Amino acid sequence: MAAPKRLLALAVAAPLLLAACTTDGGSSSEGGGSGGAAADAGDLTFSVVTHGSAGDAFWDVVQNGAENAGEDLGIEVDYQSDGDPQRQAQLIDAAVNQDVDGIVVSLANPDALEESVRAAVEAGIPVITINSGGDRSAEFGAIGHVGQDEAIAGRGAGEQLAESGATNVLCVIHEAGNIGLEQRCSGASEGLGAEVATLQVDINDLPGAQSAIASQLQGNASVDAVLTLNSAVAAVAVEAVADAGSEAQVAAFDLNEDVISGIQAGDIAFAVDQQQYEQGYLPVVMLKLYAENLNTVGGGQPVLTGPGIVDADNVDEIADLASAGTR
Amino acid sequence: MAAPGPLRRLLVKPELGALVGAVVVFAFFAVQSATFRSARGVANWLDPASTLGIMAVAVALLMIGGHFDLSAGVMTGTTALTVGVVATQFRQNLWVAIGVALLVALAIGFLNGWLVTRTGLPSFIITLGTFLMLQGLNLGLTKLFTDTVTVSGIDDAPGYAVAEWIFASRVEILGAELRVAVLWWLLFTALATWVLLRTRFGNWVFATGGDEVAARNVGVPARRTTIALFMTTAAAAWFVGTTLAVRLTSVQANTGIGQELIYIVAAVIGGCLLTGGFGSAVGASLGALIFGMTQLGIPYLRWDADWFYFFLGAMLLLAVVANRLVRRYAEAARR
């Protein structure tokens, strides 16, 4: 009977030993900078907390942007994300507890994050919002917003679709509760000059999304364009169009390798690029400027990173950059 | 035959494995991060532990009674959305909305329990069906009432101030600002433990989970017990859903989906057997505590969040293997 006892002792001791061995690395070094003091870049720590789901290609580029900015400027950047607003709020609280020198947040669900963001601002930590919730950013006390105005981007997409002759557009929303995505669809409707039907899918279940799009196309043969709001969803939309035997053209928001090869192959008509790499890179620069020099960028207006239209004309140059994970 | 010594009696307790696990996980993170063990850090990770813990305790009670509830996660979304829709779309006092949400939850819980006891089908299947239906209803009805997939503006409803005080306020304890959900969690754990170990109903739960036929033969009202247990998980989902709605003031239609497995994992880490008849509410709470510490310990260590699920899976396997070893050792040594 000694064997189970020894096994149990080992199971308990192993993590404790691991903890002891890794103490030197110890991240107990807190930045401890207040916004007013001119801090040395070597001491700065910024936290990026977004609502991206694990493994989402779009947010990986944002993460690359933020981490590259950290490397280029000699700043420690910690990236965390969670799609659930309550857990995202808890991550923001964790960053505040660690006394970081700046926080970058994406406000997909502003109401849910309001308390945590205001607590960060009250603790003297400068906050910059990115990607979503630009209209609530200043209200919460953020010092700037970096993103794409979703309505403007949607309108750009709608106009491009109108130019290519589309009349009945299906807009695929992949993140429940994200007001930015709904703004894109209504913007597209404005740019197109006609009503745009919406379809709700889940970014975490791409095969399910594919069948949902295919069945919509099969059920309604007059749909001649599918507008997706995420590059991963665009890839399955192309498959869905083939599955349904439809003639609809596919347009995408946001780039990834599949979208780029899709444009090169002619499966995807164009992509609206919000250059999310900048949404990771620029806030780090802006927070550094604020920490060292109390500078703000934007003059109270959002710093716009898009829309940039990528189509057959410019796709080849962009292709190389995208495979590096920066576009 | 000598009476079992105190150590043996301790080792047989279902929550011991979870306690050891919680201590190890705490030590692991606390040693490496000063913020993790600070008052603010503790308040931070107690928060996810509390909302998870309230559900884990109820789910543990049900598992001891021999059943699963896969609709528990999505039901927190259903109740939160009900509170939101009734308060904002039907413009009722928030307390009316909370009352309606409770009735809805109890009705769904009753439906689950009634279907399971009537048909004799595995609760896994029945509640899987309920889960899928609720997932669709959450999305469909939200879009029907609000034209979007979020219900917001809950803080504009009359009665919000008192609701906030009860469900979403903060309490200062020993220098840490805890969310009140932590106190509710401790209260529910104590209540569930008392019911399980000190009341006749608790006996019925263990009996029904251990062997339903034998239980019925000795006069245990197994059917009523099962239905009551399903209504308990539904009521817990109502409490957590209301807490979410009041705290966040805005609820997304996909809230809670996927959480049901985590409740079961927390209960299993806490010593509940999948076959029923054995387990503890305190153990489930300790399992939820391990989750909370891990969920926020990883950001405190600045690790990549992708490792979270790997860590959780490893913890689960470690916990169940350890539980099994300890119990086998303790029970064999008694002879």
C-alpha cells in the first residue's frame, strides 16, 4: 500500500517544486508607473485585454502588432483575451491589480466592461480602446481610440458591392452582441442602397457557420453576394457558396492568407482591411508617449486604421506581408 | 476490529483531494506572483470562483443524486436574458423581471426533472435536448424582442439600486474588496452541505444516486427528489443569471453556453462520482476555487492564455486520479 502513498506525494510535490524552480523568473516586478511621472521606457509594462476568442486569426495579428511594438520600443506587453464580457472584465481588473502602466481594451460590449475600465482610469492607469466601442471610449475616460469606424467601413463595402452589381446581399455576423459588426451590416445597407439580410453564426463553430450560410443560399436563390465580417468566416463562405451551387460573390472584412489567396484566385471579390496590426502597434506607441510626455493622439477623435480595400489590383503585394502575420 | 483512526476517516472524505489540489494550485501561483496573493489579487480570483461555485454546488447535488444537467450553463443565459427583456422591453420593475426569471427557471428545471423521471431516459440526453432548445430560444427570442443579440439598459429599470446592492455590490473584508457573490457562494455551500449531511432530504439524495431501485424500495421518494434536484440547479442558474444581468447591465444572447461542462468538472474534482451516490458540496466549491485561481493565475504569471485549457485538463486528470488513489488506500487500509 506504500505505492499509492508515494504516487500521491509525488503528485503533490511536483507542482510545488516547479513553482520553486521558476520563482527567479518571478513576475512580481510591477511597473508601478503613474501617468504623470516621466518613466523610462525600460520600466514600462502595458496590458492588452481584448475580446478575441482563442486562436482567432484576426486577433493574432493584433497580438503580433502589440508584441512587436513592445519589442521595438523595449516595453513589456502582456496580451490576454476572452470572448466572455464578464471574464474580460476580470482580466482588466487583474491588469489594474498588477499596477501596469497602461491598458489597451477592446470594447465589444461597453456596458459590461464599463465598471472595470472606469476603475482602471480612476486608479490612474491610462486606457486606450481599440477596435470596438469607439463611441463610448471618451465617456469611460480613455485617452484615445484606435480602430476603424464600422459604419464608414460598412458603407465602403456596400458601395463596392453596388459597383460590382450586387442587389441582394447576405451579411454574416459572427460575434453575438458586437455592436461594431451590426454597424458594418447597416453601413453596407446604406452604401448599397438596399436592405441587407443578416445571418448569425458562431466564430467558434466554423463548420456550423458553413452549413448555415449554405442553407441560406439554397433557400434563397436571389442572394447574389455574401458579405462576411471576418476572414475565417470568409473562407467557409466560399466553400458554402460552392456547396449551395450558388453564383453569389463573396466579399470579406479583414485579411488572412485564405482571403488573400481567395482574391488572387477570384473566389473573393474584395476585402475591407481594417489593418488590425496597427490596432495592436499604435496603442503601445501612444501609451509610451503618454507615459513619457503626457502626449495624446487624435485630438479627441478616433485614430482610423481603415477601411482599406484589397482587391485583385493590389493583392499580390499584400500577400507577402500577410504570411508574416502582420496584415 | 479497530475503529478507523482519524487519518483514515479524513482520507475517505470526498473533499480531501480537492482541498489538496486547491492548496497546491494556490501555492503554485502565489509563490510566483506577489499580486496573486495580495488582497486585491485574492478578491479578483474569488470572483470567477464564486459564480462558478454557486452552479458547481447545485450541479454536485444533482450528480450525487445520480443525474447530469447539461442545460445548466445555457440556463444562466436564459434567466439573465429574461431579466433583461422583461425589465427593458416590457418596462417592468426589475424585481418583477427577477421574479419572472425565477418562475421561468423553476419551470425549466421541473420540465427537466419530470421528463427524466417519466421517461426513464438518461438525464444526459434529456438535458442535452433542453440545452439545445434553450440555446436557440435565447438567440431567437432576444432578436425578436430587441432586433439585436444583446439586451442592454438594465440599469435604467426601476428597482435597480436595491438589486445592485443584493447581487452586485462589493464588501470590504480584511482589506480586500470582495464582490457580494462570494458571500452568497459561501452561504449556498454551507446550506447545501447542511442539507446533504444533516437532513432527511440529503439522505434521500445519496440514496437515489446510489441505487434508485433500492432507495424506492425502502420508501425514498426518488421521483420527487430528482425533480427537486433539477429545480435546484435551475434556481442556482437563476441566481447566477440575475447576478450577471445586474452586474453587467447588458446581456449577450450566447451567455453561458459551454459552461455546463466546467460545472461538472468542478464537481468531479470535488469528489463527485459520475455514477452518483457519492460526493460533496464543499468539494465542488473547492473545484470551483481551483478554476478561479487558474483562470486569473495565468494572466498574473503573464503566461499565454492558450495554456488555460491544457492546465485545466491536466488538473482534472490529476484530481480524479488522486481522489481514486486516496480512497482506495483509505478503504483498503480499513480491513
